[in-house]
Amino acid sequence: MIPEIEQRTGAKFEYLPVLLGGVYKLTGNRSPAESLAGVKNKPDYERLETARFIRPHGITGFRQNPFFPVNTLTITRGAIAGSEARRLRALCRRNLSAHVVGTQKAR
């Protein structure tokens, strides 16, 4: 979706690797997995919302990753190295495909 948005708007996304857990800690928040644990029907509603998003955007081949949630520390370290080598965009696309759309573990 990002390349299409860039092409349509002329904007250029700037990728910035961050550790989301650190952002949660810094802001006094918790991950949705923690804060919503035990909320009745939440998993069913999330599946419904995912389907509602996928349909109008024409996303095909989506499968829930059986390894989710993944530990993103290694991915973020790779992203930092990739940004220094000016390969961050390709690295992000590959990881997104593997971990969100696909069914692979973080490496």
C-alpha cells in the first residue's frame, strides 16, 4: 500500500526503526495483547475488523501468522543496520511480507 500512496500523492515515506515496546514503556502504555487480555469476544472482533480492512483494499493472500506475536528485537536491529546501508525500505517490505502477510517466524 505504501508504494501506491507514494505514487498517488508524490509523498515519500521515511522509514524509522523503533522498538514499540520502548515506546509503550516511555509513554506508560501497554501492548494491546496485555491491555486487552481477557476481553470477551476480542479475538472474534479483531478477525472481523481485519476482514473489513482487507476487502476494500483488495489485499489478497493474507493469512494470520501462527507465530504472532513475534519478538521484533532482531528485526529492529536488522532494520537499523539496513538503514545505515540504505536498504531499509527493501528490508521492511520483505519482513512485512514474511511476518504479517506470510507465516514465518522472525529471524
